[in-house]
Amino acid sequence: MAKQLLLLVLCLLLLVSSGYASERTWQTIAGGRITDGLTLEHMQLTPWEDGQVLTVQFDGEPGWYSVEYFTHPFSLILSVAGVRHVTAQLPTNSSLVASVNPLITLDDSMFRFYLELHRPVYIRAKAQADALVITLEEAPYDALSWDPRYSLRTQALQGEMLGVAEEDLSYLSWRQPRVIRSRDGFMVEVGLYATLDEAETAYRNLQAMGLTHDLVIEQRNPSQRPQPTASRFQPWRLRTDTITRDTAEVHVDARIPWIEDLPQHVVAGRWNQELWTYQIDQIDELEAAAQEGRKDLATRDLPFWPYVYASRFHPTRNDQEWLSFTTSVYQYRGGAHGLTVMRGWNYHIPSGRSVQLSDLFDPTSDYREIITDHIQAAIAQRPEDYFQPSFNASQLAGDQDVYLTDKGLVVFFGLYELAPYAVGIPEFFIPYEDLPPLKVGEANP
């Protein structure tokens, strides 16, 4: 854990030097010592002079912590290390704090919380015997010195996918990314830029470095939350159908894509039925398993935690020729953590066909060798992240999960297929210029 804390401290120092914090758009306070095994027992907001005090109570001396304050929008990210359990009830809306939400982290000995603020604040933090006390003092709002900025960010991400994107983008960007929240969920922001040209240049630089995440550029003022945003260019509309269920046995929050406005020769109903059935079947199976699991635990007088199903979709290419997107389904069925399954969906609009990897290229071409070489080269850069230091073409299936972007093909693998859980879902980007021409042959209708 000491190595992880050192990395986080270095990232914070990098953030200061990057210019992200210009004109007091950012402030951080960090302190404490390295520890482990704590329980976060209580979290309370109380009035204090021109602001409020957030008291975070532990069952022992607080460990290492950081409090980061941002504008565009006004928010705090509280990180506490050495915490293994949280029994505290999170505070609700107050005069300064709009909401407090748990935030995903890939470190199982750290908890993070995202605080949405109503207005700008000054922050102070101090560790006491068994508590962390954070003072939020209302700050003056000077609109002339806090101009709108251009945000370069992802779309809303779910579960471990948020943590994976945050980690991926931290490797690619010289700016340490931060997490922001809209009504649609959490997003990863690479940086805030004074001009549109600066944001577009940063986007192009990331693409040149092998960016596999679809980013959008959004102009926001200091108090604006990010807005749910579709793909940068979207001739075909992806509607969101939502399924929510909240019972003693399951919590379901599913966002299912529904394709609209396609040409007449494309039988979109077949595609939509497949997308719908793919998730409905999983939800029905989860509910049945939750009922059986609850009954089984009741007979043994053991507590039952509701099963969770949450899904999102993420457009990656959307033009006159191709519609490509991914779905990410997170399920929790007890245990230490849930699992996320990502799947790629690729449609060739002119032929009206759904396409898998083996349909994309001439079978006599060397596309498999090219993809294998790219994956092997990526693994060789970070062999410590993978189970095996090598990759061969036999591990590449004809129906291997892939998706298309404007710049290239992305091949990805499931959790535990190539790497430990903490690494997330491995994704490998191959530029189109390195591949044979895309050629849809006998694709599946």
C-alpha cells in the first residue's frame, strides 16, 4: 500500500505543476500516516460560522488522507487510506454540500467519496485522535476571474470501468485525471483548458499515444455539472431504455441501447431485440439466483446483501458506414466484489449486418498476426500486469470481443483472462493504418 500512496502523492504533485489548478480551480490537503484495518463509523455535517464542518469518525487513529477541491463544477474528493469497512450513513443535502457519494477505487484498502457542492469554498483539514475534521468555509464567487473552461472527459462509466478509465488515462496524460459527476453518473476528466484549441490539441495528442476511450469536449462554467453527452458525431441515434428494480433481493439499474433512425434496408428490430434480450435474460437469472440465495442464507441465520445489476453502454464509432459500441454489465452476488463484463457490438450499416472480428478482414490477410504483434508489444511494456509475459495468435478467437473507433480497432479481454482483477479489462488499440482494409465478407446478418 505504501507504493500506492507514494504514487498518489506524486500524481497530486504532478497535478499542481500541470496548470490544472490555475486561478484557484483546485486545492488539495493531504496528511496522516500509513495504517490499515480501520472502520469508518460516522460522517456528519454540522454548521460552523460561515460554512460547515465535515467530521469523519473512525474506530482508531485516522490513516493517510487527501481532500481535493475543484471548480467546474464545485466538488470535493475525499480519500481515506487504511479503511476496510464503512458503516457510516452518508450525509444528505445541506447548505454547502449537495450530496455525498461513494467513489470507486481499485485499491481495496482505500475509500473515496465525491462531495457535490452548491458554491465555492475554502477548505482546511486536521486529523484528531479518532477523526478527520474538514472545515468548509464559503468563498466569494468572482465570475470575472473564473471564466468558463473546456473539459476533456469521458462519458458516464459504471463500476470498475470508471476506475480502469481513470487509471488508463493517468498513464497517457501528463495531467492527473479527476472524477466528476453528472445526473447520468460518474465520468473521468483529463483536464480543463482555457480554449477549445487547447482541448482539441490535448485530444489529438492522446489519440497519437494510443487512446482507446471515447472522449468529448464540453464547455462549462465553475458551477455547471457535466451534461450527458452522446458521441462526437452521431448520424444514427442510440436511445437509452432504462430498467430499474429495487427490492429486498435485488438492485437493478440497467441502461439498454436502442438503435433508431437507421436506413430502411437495415432490420434494426432484430438488432434491438438482441440487445434487449441480452440484458433481460441476465436480469431475470440474477433475480432467481437472489431469491434462492436469500432463502439459503436465512436457513443458516446469515445476513443477505441484495444482488446488484448495473449496465451502461458506450458509443465508440458512429458514422455512415459503422455503428460500434460497448455494453458494460456489472453484477454483484455477494463476496468481496462484483464483476464487470464488457461486450462489443459492431454493425456494418451499408450491408445491414452485425459483425465480429473474423468478418472484418479478408481471411487470407495477416490481420491475426498484426493484432497478435500489437498485443504482445503492449504486454512486453508492462509484463508485471499479466499472468503470462507472452501472447500468441491461438489466444485470439474469431469471435474475440472488439470494437471500432474513428482511428482503429480495439481488441479486449475479460477480467481474469489475461491479467489479475486489479488490472481491469485489458484493451489493445491497433491503428487502421497497421491493419489490412476493413472488408465485410460473409458476416452474420
